[in-house]
Amino acid sequence: MKVSIDSANGLERTLKIAIPSDKIESQIMERIEKASKTVALKGFRKGKVPVRVVQQHFGRGIRQEIVGEAINTGFSDAISKEKLNPVGQPKVEILVDKKGSDLEFSATFEVLPELKLCDLKKVKIARPVADIKEKDIKTMIEQLRNQQSKFKSSKKKAASGDQVNINYSGTKGGVEFEGGQGLDQDLILGSNSMIPGFEDGIIGMSAGENTVLDLKFPKDYHAEDLKGAKVKFKVEVNDVSSKKLPKLDDEFFKLFGVTEGGEKKFKEEVEANMQR
């Protein structure tokens, strides 16, 4: 078998491989002779079909099988000989495949890049360090308390951070528009869940009060017919609820896996998690 590197461009390699014709032809004849002893054809007893008849009927198919096997084996031997490490399967192109001539084909594929390790003694590595201060721990604990907070109904006027339950109806040019209505909707003021001005317009209202908000949709709003549109929202406040943060007690600590050690142990766990 002859092997040559036909081209090398970056990580791509193309091998040109030639397998002697006598090797191909001998394998074909061996396969045909073996088939003549097992094949069944009309007019002949099984195992008694002449080799030339088998060749006439099955020669082309047998040749394709032998050539396919030779290409697989040839490629495997070629990359081993050239000490190449291919990535994935090659793209094979048969160049010559006829009786009496060597089987020639090309195989194009990519190889793994060669990596050269540098002297690690010269490499400087900056290790990040978390400089956690007491105020950072307090901020994190407040965030955890906020996550476990609940809203409790009150008679106070709505302020930013409160949750209100509202009914609302929006109109454009005096006509209700799609998606502009809601009943018994909970809304946290300051969450920016609604269009600009909506939540601000509710601040200072108490349960049972009504208002009409003159607003304008943003120019980049997703609904085409509402982009930059002037609208009115009639809003009725059903309830105002204030956020109630949980106490820093054993019941709260258990939510985060701290069953003993109290607040001191809880703070240590919070700091350890922040360090990680």
C-alpha cells in the first residue's frame, strides 16, 4: 500500500492511498468462490453454481463490498503509518477503481491540534478572594428575609414596596383595548410590572378608593397598536398589604438547614455560602 499526504492546510489533511490491484482481485475471487458453494440460483443445485456464473450475477456487488472494506482498512493503516490523529470520519473520494489497476482513493479529514505546554513555573495566577464584611452578611440576611416575607392586609395608604389588589380597565380613545383589563390582580408597587406611571399613580391610595390614570405606552411596546398610545386606566384599589419580614429565630434558621447554634451559627453558614 502506498500512502502520501496530498495536502495539509491548517488542521485539514488529505491522504492519497493506493492499494495494489492483485490484493483487491484476489479478495474478490476468494469471496466469489466462497459464494459459489452456498449461493442458490435457478437451474443449479445449491453449492454447485459455477464460479463464472456467480461472478456474472454477483461480481459487481462483491467488488463493491471488497473495495469498501479495503478503503476502511487502508485508511486505518495509513493514519497509523503517518501517525495522524483524525477528528471524526474522513471524506472519501475514489480516484481509480477498475480491474487491473491499483485501487486509489483520497481521504480528507481534520486532525487534533498539537499542543505544546509552556513552562508553568513562569505562569502567574491571580486567585480571587472574597473579602466579605459584616455589612455584606447583613445585606444577604435581609435578602433571605425578603424571600420568605409575607404580605399582611392593612388600612394604611399604599407605598412603594406594598402589595395592592386592584381592578383596572384601560381605554384608548374611549374604547377598551385587548389586555387592558384585570380583576382582583395583585401588584407589588415598585416592581415595574406595569407601564410607566401606573404604579406611581396608585401610591398614596387606600383600600376602597378609585382613580383614573392618564398614561402613555412606551414607543417600543410589543403591541403594535399601543406603541406610544395615550390611554386612560380606571383603577379601583381593593386592598393594601404591607410586607412582613420574618423574625430571626430558630424557625427561620431551620428554613436554611441550621437546626442548632442560633443566630451565630446561621451567620456563619451565610458567610460560608457567600465565600463559596
